[in-house]
Amino acid sequence: MKIHNPANGNVIGDVEADTSAKVRAKYARARAAQPAWAELPIKKRLATIAAFRERLAAMQDTLAGTLTAEVGKPIRQSRNELSGLAGRLDFFLAESQRTLRSETVLADVDNKLEERITHEPLGVVANISAWNYPYFVGSNVFVPALIAGNAVLYKPSEYATLTGLHIAQMLHESGVPEDVFVPVIGDGTTGSALLRQPVDGVFFTGSYETGRRVAASAGRRMIKVQLELGGKDPIYVCDDVDVKAAAAAVADGAFYNNGQSCCAVERIYVADAIHDEFVDAFVDEVRGFPVGEPTDEATYIGPLTRRAQIAVLKRQVADARKLGGKVLTGGEPIDGRGNWFQPTVVVNADHRMSLMRDESFGPVIGIQRVSGDDEAVALMNDTPFGLTAGVYTRAEKRAKRILARVHAGTVYWNCCDRVSPRLPWSGLGHSGLGLTLSTYGIRTFTRPKAWHLRSI
Ligand code: NAD
């Protein structure tokens, strides 16, 4: 399998993809190794994750360089992802032991009856992952899964394979046995071979289309399945904001990582009274984003990771134009080698346009004028997705009223495109099933076992 640099198309790696037979053999190794891993005291498993954290910090420059080379993420943003990962690991290191401790829920001395809950690992889990934040979305799964005593078959995206191999090597060097964390290398074909193994759970991050297939496969076998899928995340900008500051914050939420974030701002609704002023400030901001080589420290917008996305963005812009949308900046691919698209802002957008309905996952955003809170809420909820949604206003009560009515796993007041390890990360509808992060996202890699204990 050839690995390409999305900035210029150069081949930067050549790795062997796993055949079905190899995937089967990897599964068998993981199955055999899991019980001994689960029997270790949790402190020992936590120590491997603490060592992994140290290794990540020591290797940061190399890891950031690889991420930038294979995904095209601007180098500063690659480093940000790695520093952010340390915070997530700290959360798991601090909270796992307490969260996974067994609980006595009844101690009836008179009747000599005790009721207890223990949190048992699922067993062998498959983690099929995405490329856009490979450290974040991967570690949300494999770190708590390992801490809880599972063996993990980890399939990085074919667009983040070298990063996946780095992760495996660092975990092994940190003391996780090679048969307990097993990288499975390849594209969707390898992913479906992995799904054919009798694993105990599937934890998937990726698109809605692939997620449906994964869910169908897991459903037939009645194993635990979690899906972290796409979004069409809205922001509503109310009439009482500091327009420049809101425009800068929302533009960052839409264009950071070239818009290739599951929780990137994907559509914007602006109150009529400030619409024109907001659009001017927003377009100024977007025009100021440095576009360039992802290895350059100054770059904010780099190439798209996947070449195929250029066609999606072209179609969305063409469809919006046809239906009355006005492109104020950008709108075209950037000529040359590699996968480039101009940062693009479309106004007069509305929900007839695919730009406002389907995930763009790129540097393209639509802005729609709204008359007030009710219209904004109706439009925000007019989607099969439900990952995040946000509102910008000075008024706290108003914000909370609006956010209470919005269907989304995560809601934001005066912020966006933000993930916290302390809060559950989940999506409604086409955005997924289940959750990661928070203490719920530790227990999700276990099944509760009920103990009825009567001493005689
Ligand atoms: P994708 O669905 O193309 O691929 C995801 C993974 O599935 C890859 O590892 C791929 O090789 C594998 N795969 C493909 N076909 C398969 C099959 N038939 N069986 C098993 N595995 C298969 O998605 P992507 O392009 O890697 O990621 C982008 C998507 O992920 C976007 O929609 C984005 O919003 C979403 N995402 C969501 C979250 C979240 O937390 N909700 C986080 C990051 C990305």
C-alpha cells in the first residue's frame, strides 16, 4: 500500500497491507493474550499508558512531522494535536482506577447478603479509526480499552497508516504486549476482514456511510458497537455579539484543520440585524488565513487529505451557485500537485443546497440569514446529524434556552469545535451511537457483572 503526501502527491511510504489470513492470525494472537493482560493489576496497565505519554512527549517532533507528511495537517496543528493528547491521557490516568473499581450496592448484614457490580473487560475489541485526528480519535478508544483490560485490534485509516504504526511501536515500547495492541494495516477491505473476526466489540470512527455497514455487521453478531460519525454542525450568531470577535472565533471553528474535523462548524446562521457586518468580518478573517505548505510554521490552511474530497466540494459549490448562493471568496480547487482547495465562503445559503445539508469536510462554509431564535433553532435541527451545535450571544439565559432545544450530543455557548476529555463525546442520529471520553467513556469498554453474594 503506497502512502502519498497530500501536499504534492509524492510517495512517502510503502507498507504491506494485511491479507484476510493475516487479520485472522492477528485476531487469534490477541484472543490468546487478552486474559493475562486483564489479570494484571490495573496499576500495571496504567503504568504502560503513563510511559506512552512520556514517549509521545519525547518523540513529538518526529510524530508531528509524520502526521504532517501523510495527512497534510499544518505542522503547528500537528503539534497541537500531540500536546492535546497529553491532556486526554492525564484524564484517563487520573480517573480510570476509581471509575472501574467494583462497587458494593447493598451490604445487608442481617440477611448476610451483598450485591456488587464489577466492571469486566469486553475481551478483544476492534478499533477502526479515521485519519483527521488520528491521535485523538484513536486514543479515545484504545487507551481506555487497554486500561480496562481489553486486547485491541487497531486499524488506523489508510490515510494515517504511518501514524498508526508509530502509535503501535510506542505502546509496545511502553510495555503493552505486542499481542495485546495489534495494528491491522490496510484500507476498507482490511477493515471488513477485521469485522469478520469474532471480536467482542467494534469501536468505529468514520463516515456515516461506512458506519452503517459496520453497525449492520455488528448487529448480526449482537456484539457491542460504537460509532463516532460525521456531522453538519451549526452555529447561530445572535444580534447582540461583538461581531468581529464572533466572526474570528467561528471562522477558526470552520477552517481549523482545513475544515476536516468531525465537529468543525459546517453551517452558520446569522441574525438579520448583524448579518452584513458579520459576513464582512468573516470574509476578512478567511482571506487572512495563510494557505501554504503544511511544513511551513506560518501555514494555517494546508492540502486536503483525500483527493476525492475536491470533487465533493466542487459539487457543493456548483449546486449552491445554481440555487442562488453567492461565493464571496474562494470557490475553486488550487492548481498544482497535491489536493488543494481555496478557503470558500458562500452567502445567501439555504437548506435546498447540499452545502447546508451534507457534510463538507473541507474549507467551504455556507452562511444563512435568520430572523431570530425560533427560525435559527428550526434550521439547526433540520438535519439527520446531531454531533455539536453552538450559539454566540452575550445573554446566558438566552443561550441556554436555545441550546436546550437543539438536538446534538454536544452544545457550545460562545465557543465551538472543542472537545474535553471530562465530557462525554457522542452524536445523535447519523452522527453515531454510543460515546467516548468522560468517565462514561472509560466504562464503555467494560460490561457490568452483577454479583449476588449470600454467605451462609
Ligand atoms: P471512512 O468511513 O472513509 O473510513 C473510516 C475507517 O473505516 C477507515 O479506517 C477505513 O479504512 C475503514 N473502512 C472503510 N470501509 C470499511 C468497511 N467496509 N468495513 C470496515 N472498515 C471500513 O471515514 P474517514 O474518511 O476516515 O473519516 C472521515 C469521517 O469521520 C467524517 O465523516 C468525520 O466527520 C468522521 N469523524 C467523526 C468523529 C467523531 O468523533 N464523531 C471523529 C473523526 C472523524
